[in-house]
Amino acid sequence: YPGNAFSTTIINNVTNADPMYNNPANMDYTLKAGSPGKNAGTDGLDIGYIPGGIIPTQTIIQVAGGGVDNISAALANAPAGSIIELTTSGGEYIESLTDSIKVNITLRAAAGLTQKPVIYSGSGEAAFLVKHGSFIVQGVEFNGIAHGTPFGLDFIDVNADLNVPSPFVLKIDNCEFDNCQLKSIFISGNTETPLDSVFVTNTVFRDNNKEDMYFQQTRNSSNIFPGGYKYGLVQNCLGVGVKNNGDGFFSYIEPGNRDSSGHPSPTLIVNHCTVDSAYDGLSTYTTAGAVIKNCIVTNLKDTTKYAFGVESSRYTGALAT
């Protein structure tokens, strides 16, 4: 049908020209050199079907040897979608100031390392501040004590600008968070764009001062719902020895408005986690429909606290499910 009678947007297709398939008789519909669709997609790929899947072009920036502010230097020149790859086994990467994530970035350890690269941050705010792009972190250690000296505050904070493009994701996998002076992973209630998803998987938290994970309720400045994230999964994680007797939670996870049932809650699953020697265990606060399953909580330092908790006194109907 001509035009856009059905409001379909038609962009950058090959219709009235020979696409120049390689060998269609043998089901090879890849494009020959010289095809009008070769590298002509809006994403820089060939137009049409791509065997093996659509894998976006990514820049890999390798950072070797540890050192001071080398991650921030790599981030300064990293285009959207880049991978910052730490290549030194057990390398000490020291960041003196907060590194802001303003485009989609993956920070990961190189394959085959025998020890995780270690990140120390001397920032008075957070090692990494997620502002305007997804942040994926894989296979690294964060440590808040550098050779016996307390160092920095939070490890990863999300406090996003307005209108961050979707999908907007925080993904932490196979990492370690040790000796954090405040909160290891923090989603601020002042964030102005909710994460589509937050995943924390296969990760160990050890001897941190305050919450291993604090997903805060929405504050008035942003007033977004269901809160700082829409879907959350915390799976196969270990938390040992949270120190603070007031905010000593493994997880403190609030919905957009923790005091009212008048707003939707995010979807939250906590699965296969072990918590030992914290002050408080797993709290989903008043997140309606949250699921905690296959988890262990032992040896709470304050026996008046709860292993698995909701704040049922916050409003009528705020009950555990």
C-alpha cells in the first residue's frame, strides 16, 4: 500500500534494486560487495538478514597495567556502546574522581585473567555515577580500602538525567564489592529517568559499611513511578558482614512511593541469595508483589532485626506476599 495509511514508518530498505545475494540457491542470502544494501543499514550493518544475529559495532578500549585515572581517560574518548576492558590480572585501577556514565558503556575484565582487576576510588561521591546511559559491569572487584587506608564513598550510583533513551539498564555480573565506606550499589530517589531493568547476579559483597544494595524511593524532585527501576533481579549473590547498625542491610529496596499503595510498584525478584553476619537481612520494604525465594539469612548481628522484611506498618495493606 502506498503512503503511510497505516502509520508505518518505512526507513532505508532495498525494494526496487537487485540486492545482490551471494548464493540464494544454497540459502546464502548475505550480500555481495557492491550491493546497494552493503553496510547501508541505519546501524552501519548490511540491510536484511544477518546470519548469526545482529551484533552492534562496539569499540573495545583496553586499559592495561592499572594506574591512576586510566579508566576515566578511556571513558573520555569512548563512543556510545564501547567496552572498557581491564586487561591486568589483579591490577589496581585507582580513580581519583567520580567517573560519569553519559553513554552506554560496558566495563569488564578481559577473558582469561586469574584475578579480578581491582578498582579503588577516591571520589567523595561515587566511583561511577550513571547519568545518561546503560552501565554493564562484569568480572571486576571494587574495594574501599586501599592498602589499609579507607578510600572513597559509594561504588555505583544511579542518578539519571531526564529522557535517558530506552533501554536503560544497570547490569552487574560476577563482581565483588568489598569494604565500601557507604553504599555499594545505590539507585537515588532523585533520579529523573527510571531504569528499565537492574540486574545484580553472581556477585559477592563483603564487609561493606552500609547497604550492599539500596534502591531508594522516588523523591519529589523526580516523582517518577514505579520508582528508580521498572524490573529488578537480584540472583545468586552472597552478602557477608555489613557493618552499620542503622543501615546494615544486604538489600534495602523501596518502590516509587514507600508510603502509599496509590502508585504502581516495580517488579522485583530476589533469588538464591545468602546473607551472613549483617545487621539486617533482605528488605523489599513495601514493594507490592516482590518475591524472595531460595534464600538464606544467618547470624544477624542484631537479633531484633528481620531476616526477610517488609514495612507492613507503612500503610494499610502493605503486607508480605
